[in-house]
Amino acid sequence: MATINYRKRLIESRIKKTMGFSGGVVIEGAKWVGKSTTASRFANTVVKLQDPIVREKYKTFATISKEKVLEGKKPILFDEWQDVPEIWDFIRIDIDDYNHKGAYLLTGSTRKQNVKTYHTGTGRINSVYMRPMSLYESGESNGLVSLNDLFNHQNNIPSVAISNVSIDDITKLICRGGWPGSLDLEEDLQFELPKHLLKSIIEKDSDEIDGISKDKEKLEKVIRSYARNVSTLASDSTIYKDQSTREIVSVKTFDTYMNALKRLFIVEDVLPWSVNIRSSSRLRKGSKRQFVDPSIAVAALDLSPKKLLNDFETFGFLFESIATRDIRIYAEELEGKVYYYNDSTGLEVDLIVELRDGSWGGIEVKLGSNELDKACSNLQKLSSISSVKPSFLMILTNTQMAYQRPDGVYVVPLGCLKP
């Protein structure tokens, strides 16, 4: 039997910080990202509501006694709290009565608006969002280049900043994904976990999230269509028409299916960057299509590491997907957000990281080194028309060595990056 060794998660610092000012903390995110395991490290009492016996007991408690529901040494973790939604209101009342800080932790794999509660919990219960693991968290990135240092204008590209992630390695990491439960499995079994996650989403979770029964075959085709358009600016109508079936779902049903996937934290598009640009060109306003982890697209398209090596176009889109996942995780550690830039002149920059103070960095994602000059040109054009100069410009690659070009643009392997 494989043993699961806990690996420290970057989100731990945000959980600790939020517990310092909030009575309760909700940790949200897709299934299997490690919410329960990480949350339990902060708890003295753990209530596993996914256990049917425990769930039924707490449903009974909820009808007779707030004290019984909240019994235990604090902090108390209610795992999959939405199975007994009354818990939310009991916690809110208890925080009001005693001005608790960091007393309660809740985890859930669905968005709260799907659960009936009497009070929002605003100001008392705050949320943090947990994604799958980045390559730095799972140990594949050596972390020799820091995103934070680049924002602080520190030249942190040491001469020994060399990535050990080969082209073969990155295909496997894309197919494996950042699911903590897969890391200690044998390699072949690692690739199976995303397939079973997707199966669970299609056959069970998508119905439970909104109470609407869905045609499983059609939902699978919608997800496959989305996967074919990952890392692109494909419109809803393009994805809708790309279902490759005569019996496509109606537009209304398609929207229902997509909303369910978003509420399950499976689909997570990249939004366009809104910034003061000194240019008459119009900005694109659509979303760049992404799953929360590239392995979901791999599972939907029945891909493998070998297939990716034989299809470099798809490989390139999925490399941007894994890069987007990691950059989002690192940016959140800096309290930043991730966008893309695209305008009517055709100028495109894959990722923009913007911090709360308005500072930003531009990132082009290129699998290899054959398009570095073009990527540099795009980055410098964006810099020239922006009213706020970037903290850094970077090309994120799967090459081996990190360095700074004479024009100032950094070339950084994904296997060297950390927050």
C-alpha cells in the first residue's frame, strides 16, 4: 500500500493569516486538492461530515442543540460542511457571541451559493481558495528563481539556476496534474487519478451541485470540447459548436453544464487585463479557457505523455495550462491576480501578474526556445504602451537554464520558479 507523505502547501500561510482576523475560515476548491488534509493541520477537533454516520449524527444535533454541534476543542474543522448547512449559522452566532478568532475551519468542494444559510457570515467567516499543487510544492521545481524577487527588482537569477525538468518530464507532469494523492503512487497509477476525478464529476458531482440531472454523454462531450480549446480565446459559441455530435445540447443546457463545472471549481478561465494603455487599439474582452489543472484536459481528450510528444501543438497549449496553474498559485502568495492581454492589433501576452499596489509583470509562455525573440517583442511592445512600466518581463519555458537577456527580459524554466 502506498503511503501518503504530506508536503507543505503554500496556502498554509494564507490560512494562518486569515485565522488571525476571522472567526471562521472556509477553504474552497476542487475535490482532491488536499483541503481536508491541510486544514486538519490547523485543527484540534476534526468533524468528517462525509462519513455518513457522523453526518447523520450532526444533522440530529442541528435540530436540538447548537452546543452539541460546536462541541470540541477549538479550532474545530467541519470537513464538507455543506452536508449539514445549519453549521454555518451556528458558527456565525457563536463568533458573534464570543468574538472568536480562528475558532472554526470549514472545507467544501462546491460554491457556497448552492447551500441555503440564513446569514452570509460577512466579516465573520472568510474564504481562501485552494488549487492543486504547483511544481514547487510537489518538488519538481527547485525554486531558484523567485517571483517576489522579480517584483522587488532583485536580480535573483544565479548562474546555477538550471532546471532538471526535461521535455519528457513535463509531459508526465501535465498528465499527472497537481493532485496530492497521486504523488506517492507508481507512475502509471498517477495518470489514472485525473481520469477517475473526471468520471466522478460527470457521473455524480455535476448533478449534486445544482440538483439538475444531466445527460452524462452530452456533458462528457461538452468537457471534451472545452479541453480542445484550452489556453485559447474560444468563445462560448465556438465551444458549443465544437461538441462533435449531432445531438448537441441546447444553448440553455450548455450554459447550465458550464455553470456546474465552474461551481465545482473545475473550470477557471483567465480574464482580460484592464489597465491604462496608451493605445487606440481595443482590448479583447473574452476569457482565456482553462481548467484548474491541465490533467483534466488530458483526461477528457484521452491523452498520454507519448501522445503529447507526437502533437506539439496540443502540447504547447497544455504547457501554457500548467504554467497558468503555477503562476496563479505563486501570484496568490503575493496577493496578486493573473490575467492575459490581447488587443485588436494582434498584440498578445499570455499572462499578466498584477499585485494590489498596481505593479505588474508580463509573461509569455513558450515550450521551447525557438520563439524567444517574438515573445520578447510582444512583451516589450506591451511595456511601451503601458502607462505603468512593468516590474519585470519574462518568458516562461521548459528549457534548462534561467538567465536575463541583454534586452532585460528574463528567460525562466518553469522548473526553477517559486513565489
